[in-house]
Amino acid sequence: MPSTSDPSDDSDDPFAVAEAAQVAARETVPLDRAASRARSEAVDRPTEPVDRRAPAEGVDRPTEPVDRRARTEGADQPTVLVDDRVLGRRETVKLPGRRPPPRPRRRAPLPVAAAFATLWAALLSYLPVAAVIGLARTFEGAGGLGGAAHAGLAGWLLGHGVPIGTSLGSLALAPLLLTLLIGWRLNRAGLHVTRAIGARRSGSVGDALLVAFAIALGYSLLGSIAGLAVAGRGTQASAGHAAVNFFLIGLAGALIGSLRGTDALSTLARRMPRPLRHGIRTGMVAALFILAAGAAAGGLSVAVGGGQAADMISAYRTGVAGQAGITLVSLAYGANGVIWSAAYLLGPGFALGAGSVVRLTDVTLGPLPTLPLLAGLPNGPMGAAGAALLAIPVLAGLAAGWLCTLRMGRDTATPSAKPRAGDTPEPADPPWTVLLGGAALAGPVAGLVLGLLAEVSGGSLGDGRMAVIGPDPWQVGLVATAVVAVSAALGATACRILGPAPKS
């Protein structure tokens, strides 16, 4: 029976309108059971994906048979046709396929990576020496690939601090510019091996030590072979001494690179107590400032004595190649001159032969080799200007202490009370214990660094009077410790009191 209620009364209610429409359709249009079943199956059945390779076949042929009873039974009843071809035309939603996981990179075995990187580092530091010496020998008429390779190998060993025995005596004055090149290549070797074995950014100190030890071991083997190869043709070298020096230099250079590659240096710094961390940083900064002052003073003195340096170069009657070789030798020992100038500014000075001394208050020299690098030597003791030069290391320590305090303030920065977007933490005053403790430790750190540099910068040029060259490392280290400790503490205190205070 039809409903007596008028569905238009609830036309404002969409749910009432939908319910009335369903009741009217159910009473006026009865559906065949088979047609209803076909429609429900068509709705509930998941759509099959269309085969794109055969579009004509998939469109023209229905995938399921059509129910024929829905067409013949009941002429007055509406017939519901379910054409599967329409269903076949529906677009199916394809979920994006999962990307295959990236293939793990193949990690090189540590012995293979260390051997390759060590050989490459040795080759890149040896070839410049052999090329320069070979070029000079060629222009002098003493050419020969074998002779150039032998002389270059001797110079390469000398850059590692290995004494070379000659007819004039033992040559043990290492050209530190070549030593810096060697250390840089070993540093790159440690970094490359760390990446090759998959230990990059691992933060593991053990991985860094393992890489450095592997490189140092291979480098020590190369040093012993080079020492054996140099023996003969008027030169002598100890294979055992070469092995030890190569191992120590290889370990130090590769360890710096491996610590950087594994990011273990940051891990170690975070684990250190704050006074120790800031003391090491301040001492290193003070030592670098003193070395920079020495480089400036040495370069200025050589520039002032440029005419004398030109006369020294022209005194060599070896042609252009020989003069260029002398100039390159002077440049190779330029790093030694920087350390000697720093020792001169600190006060202890340096020696250029037995019984000689070059310091601010005393200059005693004997016969010297004709090298352009020595053209900037002072002619005598400095008067009032010497006292002013002694203030340079003090200023370097003051600057290092001031920067240390600023760095501590940034490390102990506190956020503002009401932080807003883009605000940066305000610097805070570091505690006095941390401040003075770091400044006190800066003195021994700077003294150790400068004392070691003074040790490696000296040596001998034969067994005669030139057997003693360079500064005394103990004097340089003790003076640098006292000067930097006091001046860094004063600079840190001045920055703590007079420096920029945190905003309230």
C-alpha cells in the first residue's frame, strides 16, 4: 500500500526525502530477484584491471555473461541490465609501486684501501722533489733519470727527518715545507680510507685509530725500502730510522684525516671537560698567532734585505736552473724560518752554527752558507725596538684569551625569557672556574706545540760548525708556556669584565 504521508512535508530534511524516495521505488517498481542479484554482484565485485596489451579484446568482449532473464521476464517491470563492458572501462587506481631498497655500497677491505691510499700519498709527495732535482740536474749537464730519482729519494727522506750521510757529514735539517706537503697527503689518505671502508660519520674513535695504524704500517714499509734504496752512490740512510720516522709521521697525518672522516674529533671534544676543551683551543690559537707574527716579521726582514738576497742568488754560477734550484731550496726551508722568527720574538732566539746565537738582545754569527733565506738576519741586537717586539707574543696571548671568553659565552648561551621566531640565544658570562682553568691550560698547550715545532725545525748541515742549527726546544717551550698562560688569563679576564655583556 502506498504511504499516506506526503514526502514534500519533509523536503527540508535530506534524510527524509531519501527515505521517501526509497519507499516509493520499492512499492512501485518491484525488481526481479535475478536482476537484483546481478546488480548487487556487479556493485560488490572488485573491478578487474584492464589488460593494456589487448585493448580491443577487453572492450568488445564482456568479462561476465549477462543475465538473460532480466530481459524476458515481466514486460511491465523495469529491467536492470548490468553491462560488464562499462565496468571494464572504469579506471583502476594503481598504488605506486615500492621502490626497491638501495643496494648497499661495496666496502673496500681495509688492507686494500690503506695500501692504495698510502702509495698514492707517497707518490704525490715524492714526484715534486724528483721533478725539481731532475730538472736542475738536466740543465747542469748531469742528467739521467736514475740519478734524478736517487737524488729525489734522498730529498724525500730528508723531508721526513731522516738524516742523509754525505761526504760533508750528516744532513739532518728537514725542509718543513716538504714535510707539510707530506702531512697533507697523509691527511687526505686517512680521510679517503675512512670513506672507502664505510666508516664515514660513524663517530667511532676505534675506526679512526684502525685506519691510521693501517696507513702508518704501510708507510713505514715504504720508508724502510726507500732507506735501503738511497744507500750507495755517495749517500747513506738508515732503513730502521726511516721506518720509525715514516711510521710516526704516517700515524700523525693519517690520524688527523681519519678523525675528521669519522667525525670522532667532535665526539672527543664533547666528552672533554669544558676547561680542558677551551684550554686546548686557546693554546692552539695562541700558538698560531705567534707563528703568524713570526711569519710576518721574517717576511718583512727578507723583503727589506731583498738586494742582499738577489746578490746571493747571482753568486751561484750555475745558470738559470741552478739559481731557480737555490730559490726553491730557500722556499722549502721557509717554514723553518717562520719557527725561528717566532723563537726570536719569544726571546730565546735560535742558532746558526756552533757558538752562534740570534736573539733580540744578542747577535753572534760566524760564516754562513749563501742562502737567500738568510738575507733577513739582523745585523745586531735590537735596542728599544726589541722591547716592543717582545710584546708581540703577549698580545697574541691576550687575543687568544679574549676569543676564548667569547667562545665560552656562546657555548653557555641561554635563550631569552620570551623567545620569538628568529631570536638567537643571548651570550652568557662563563663561570670563573671554567674561564681561568681554560686560560691556565692554554699556556702548556702553546708551549708544547711551539717546543715540538722548534725541535723539528732544527738539525745539521754537515759535521762541522753548521752541525747546530735552530732554536732550543726546551727554552722555547718554557717561555711560551709562561707568556701564554699569563697573557691568556689577562685577556680572558678583561673580556669577562669589559666585553659585551648579555642583554637583560
